[in-house]
Amino acid sequence: MQETETDRIIRNHFASNVFFRTLFEKSNDAKLIIDPVTAEIILFNERACAMLGYAKDEFRKLSLCDIDVYENKESVKQHIEKILQFGEDTFQTKHKTKDGRILDVEVQAKIVELANNRYLLASWTDVTELYESIREKEELIKELKASMEEVKKLREILNICTYCKKICVEKGHWETIEGYMQSRTHYDFSHGICPDCMRSKYPDYVDDGKK
């Protein structure tokens, strides 16, 4: 990317404005200054490089399409036009790191005026851990709801055979207890012999300790 005269003015503006430069460079969020006409990244802070795992020289060669998972050149252009129209935008997206990881990020973008020109100031925050926590909680809620449904089903009055212990599911259709439980819950079954049945069916083995 060849530096234009306006880009040099912007860099000089940052160099001369210590307060603004400090806010930009020392922010905990990634920050970019973007040319809204070309969509090129003019300036970026160290946090932007560190968050995505690039060295400064590497990051300088990137475009917004290289960073964002979803947006291509056309969609980047359309998004910038929307921000120019309304002055700002806040949205969630995903960014790609150098080593291939995908980060959930929240982006705030707004139009700022520097050196008598309009530029796009974009800031983003890594919310991957927060979103992962939310997803885990949502998954836990789904599991709890499923467990509650299982309990509700098991609370029903079951018509069970006095002799073979099969369960009447519907109109003459009978299932074993194992089949009934496996079709309605996440439980699997193994078979053994309880102590009472062992004494009743195999008393000799119980008495002398044989298997």
C-alpha cells in the first residue's frame, strides 16, 4: 500500500497530538484508522497486532478482508457506506488470527474528522471467552430441560406386566423395561444378579463363595 499525502498528514497529526496518540496506542482494545474510500488500513495500534498474532510489518500488509471471517471486498464497501450514512455502527463478527484461530469480537466503528478529511475509527474487543461461557450456559440449560422432560415422562403411571415386567406402551404394544428406558432417556443398561436373586437362584454359590 503506497502512502498518500493525506496518509502522511494523518501520521503527522498523530505524532503532534500526544493525548490522542496515547489514547490510540495504549488502549486495551484493538484500534484502526481506515480510509473510507479505499477501505485501506492507515494506522493501527499494538493491541490490534497482538490480538491477531501479527508483527507490525505483517499487519501493515493486511486488508479488512484478511481479518474478518465473513466480509469480502464488496461487503466491506457496503458496510463502510452504511457507517458513512449513519455516522457509526456497533456489531459482532469473527476475526481470524495468524495461527488460524477464530475470535468472537464486538466492533465499534464511527466516522471521525482528521486533517479536514473523514476517516473511519474502528475499535474491537475480544469477547471469545464471554461468548464461550454464554454458549456453555445455553447448552447446560438445554441439557437441564431435556432432563426435566425425561423426569416428566418417568413420572407417568406405567402399566407393567405382573409376571414378565414388560411395560404397555400403547394399545397392546409391550416393551421390556430396558427398551422403554433406552428409548426415552440417555441411560444404557448392563445386566447382573442382585444379592437376593443370587441367594434364591444360586444358593450353593453364595454359601461356598464360588462364582
